[in-house]
Amino acid sequence: AQSVAQPEDQVNVAEGNPLTVKCTYSVSGNPYLFWYVQYPNRGLQFLLKYITGDNLVKGSYGFEAEFNKSQTSFHLKKPSALVSDSALYFCAVRPDSNYQLIWGAGTKLIIKP
Amino acid sequence: EAGVAQSPRYKIIEKRQSVAFWCNPISGHATLYWYQQILGQGPKLLIQFQNNGVVDDSQLPKDRFSAERLKGVDSTLKIQPAKLEDSAVYLCASSFTNTEAFFGQGTRLTVV
């Protein structure tokens, strides 16, 4: 079965430190990969995507993600965390052969001042 | 560019009542999704439309939930009758066929 895993329910980082939110996937073919962020009482906001090309993709709010085909991972990163980055982060994958989006369970990111 | 519009933002109903949610996707987006999100969890796909045809409704509880997308633009999601466990946020999203989905603000449903 196709799946997306976010192995950490919660990630705690001090403000100013680098952050990583992990995502691994198990899907067929060459998938499209996405990261979304959800602030409290808000809808999901698109952050960035990988479709093809450079393995390091840059997105909104200074976030970037690295696609690693051999490890089937798409980890979200930011060089210097802000308190305002505290939110719920979701990884999603679209297998190349159909329209479905497969979602991870989400990771709560807490940035402490 | 206008985003995905949803209404209402909040709704409180008693169990066994009916409720309807409305979604207007981004202009030109062929794909429309309805998701259910329980607090603290990831979104669960209820139904996916491609234009006005259903692509996936495998997780839609069809005995009580229904959705339509007439003319391939706006969509409505209905619950009849509602149960306590239907309390959740209902998210509508739209996309071009194989690109990122854009989400509305959601409708928070409370069933009492």
C-alpha cells in the first residue's frame, strides 16, 4: 500500500537554530512531493513542492526541502527557526499515475524563544 | 487571484439534523477535493472531483454524506443525518490536475 510517514509527532527547536521535519514515502513511480503548513484555526497553506529537477527546492517563509530518491525522503528544513514557524506541518505525495494526494499524519513544530 | 471560498465558517447543529457546506474553487481548477480533518490529525479525503465527475469517493460515508459539483465549478457537501462523530473541520481544496492543492479556510462543524 502506498503511504507517507512523518516519524515525529512533535519537533522542538530553539529559536535561531536550524530545523528539520522528516518525511518518507512509499509510492510507485516518480511522485510529486509537497509540504503544507497549518496554523491554529486556519486552513492548510502550500509551502513548496518537488516535481523534477534540482533535489533542493525552496519555498515560502525561508523553508526548503531536499528530495532524496534513494532514501525515498523529502525532509523539510530551515536554516534559522523563528517562533512564528510554530505550527503543524504536513507532507503529501501524489503518485505520478493518478490524481490522489496521500497525506502524512503531521508533525507539530514548536519553536522556543 | 482569489482563493478557495468556503461557507459557512462555523456551524453548530444537533445530532440527526442535516447540514450543507459550500465551496467555490479557484477559477480554472479542474480538480476539487473535500476533506474531513479531526483536530490534531491529517486531512482525510472524502471525495475528489475532476470537473464534474467523481474520481474517488471511497472514504465517503455514503449512507449519510453526499456531494455534488454541478457544472464543474462550485460544490456542496451535505450530511444527513449528522452524528456526534461528524464534528470536525471540513476543508475544500482545488488544483489543476497534477499540481499543488490550494485550501479554503474550512468549515468547523460541531454536532451536539
